[in-house]
Amino acid sequence: MIHFDTASFEQALDEGKLIMADFWADWCGPCMMLGPVIEDLAEKYEGKAIIGKVNTDKEGELAMRYAVSNIPTVIFFQNGKEIDRKVGVMPPDVYIQVLEQNLDHQQPS
């Protein structure tokens, strides 16, 4: 799992792959509940999708750019563009469904 800063996030977007980015903060209880789910999905989808976390306290510019006003917010990107967004803690199947639906739509490397 990647802990994105602005530079690594931009680089990941430029790759055009499927990205799942969890916008979170250390002080956010629901974010802490979602953390293990994100880590599990990062392992499960390693090599298939880029899954990482954006600490909104450290990367406020990214949070503002994507209008993240509530956390946790999980944003999915494909080919550098936002394709889906889930706000709040969701069951793992919700994230898996978005990942699975979009894995087939990736640009070839």
C-alpha cells in the first residue's frame, strides 16, 4: 500500500492505472476502522490496481483539489480521471465491486 504525497499521487495518475485512494486522517475514528480494509485490498489487488492512502492533514492540497470535505472518502481513478467516490465507511464488498468492474477497462501498459 502506498502512502501518497502530492508527487507520488501525480505520478500514479499519470500511469493511467486503476487507483483507489483513501483520504483519511490520524484523528478520524471511522478512518481507523477502514484502515485494515484498505490494507487488505492493497494486498489482494497488488499488481492489478494502485491502492493507497492520502493523509488529509499532510496533503491538504490534494484533499482540496478533489473536494474532500468528509473523511474517510475513497476515490477511484482510471486513466487519470475520477470514476467513483465512496464517502464514509463501507463494507469491503462495495470497494471490491468498483475495483472488479474497472479492472477490465485499464489501458494496456
